[in-house]
Amino acid sequence: PARGQELDGTLKKIKASGTLALGYRESSPPFSFVGPDKRPVGYSIDVCLHVAAALQKQLGLTDLKLTWVPVTPETRIPAVVRGTVDLECGSTTASLSRQEQVDFSLMTFVDGGSLLTTAAGAPRGLGDLANRRIGVVPGTTTEKALAEFLAKEFVTVRKVPVKDHAEGLAALEARSIDAYASDQGILVGLALTAGPPGRFALLDVLFSYEPYGLMMRRNDSDFRLAVNRALADLYRSKQVLTIYDRWFSKFGRPNAALQAMYFLNSLPE
């Protein structure tokens, strides 16, 4: 809000309670997942911690308590709408249809849908997918984009619904599915955290565009501005590259699309 202007909405709630409620995913590595000490960790968690520090400074709070709320693909939007969560720090694609219910921050990551398989006897190309069992979380942008992509390529598969990424990985390991569909960054994160390397393979295909953002309640422009101000500062200062390296150093430098996203969202103050 402008200098001297009364606080309203989420900023007023945070100031009065001294608490910020952050939503996180329990099994969406390397973006948002439970670490060895049972605390939320990941790229999106670190981005949200930067935002939380900026909000604390803006509101003049000596202490800001962070309340971590676990969410799933089914509960994340209702949790934000109801007010259980002020800011969702996961791996949520900022789609237009979701913006009918919630608002999103500036973009925080750029990804694309792909397929994870087991290294042994797995499908190697698009043609190998015919009549195979593909695991996917229902109600996600991945599910919709995959269906559209396969229809366009005239490939028919057997879709197997799974609850979340952990269940998808478990089904793949148990051979009850032949491939698991999700965003490429998440699939690589799952493979890297699942034990010895080389057990899994990524299909050489990207079937969607997934721009991530932090979810918040609709029509709270002051809070959205405060969040976006923190993100723009993170990108302008290049501090975001430290966060990127912490979680994606095994993947090499940010790709051209992600570098462009950081640059284009480095809004001037």
C-alpha cells in the first residue's frame, strides 16, 4: 500500500497475527518436499522464504512466524481460497482457468511436461507408448496437456490415476505403470532422490508449457504487489541463481527459457 495508507486484506492479517501461512507439497522434489529433518525444503520453499523476509521487513515486524501447511493437487486451490494458506509454495502452473479462483505471482519457474520410465525395458519413443500404462495425477495441467498431445499424435494409452508424485514413482518402481507423466523438473527430482542413479530414464519429449507461480487469494492487489516486489528483487539481484544452484546444480546452468524468464520478470522498482 502507498505510504500512510491503511493495510488491508492479507497484509493486514499478517501484521495483526504476526503469522504467514505457507502451503507446501510433501513429494514434489526439487521444488517443494519434506526433507530429512521433516521440514519443507526445495527451490519454491527458498523462493517463499525470500518473500517472507521481504514481507516481514515491509510490515516492520520484529518476528514473523511461518506456519507450514501441507497441500496436495486436490487441496491446494481450496486451501488458498478458504484462507488456510496465504501463499502456496509448490509447483503449480499459473493457468488462466486457475485464475478464475486464485491469483498468481510473477513467474517463478518454467517447465514442460514429460514422461519418466524405468531404464530397463521401458518405452524409448512416442511410438512405444501405444497401449502402455501411463500414470498421471488427475485434475492437473499435465493430465490435460498429455491427453491433448497424445490425441494430436494419434497415440492411445491406458491412463492410470495416481494420488501424487510419490505414488506415481512407487507405481513405476512396482511396474504397475510403464511411465509417469509430470513436469520434467519434478521427474528429474524424483529420479535423483529415489536411490542409485541410472534406474530411470526420461522420454525425449516435452508435451506442454508449464509456467510456475506462487498462488494467493484473488483480488488482493496490495499483497500481490508485495510478493511481486520481493520476486523482482530476487531476480534483479541475481540471488535467485544461488537458489537455482542449490537445487538444480546437477542439471547444469538455467536453460535459455528460464534465463529469459528471470530477465523479463526483473521488473524495475
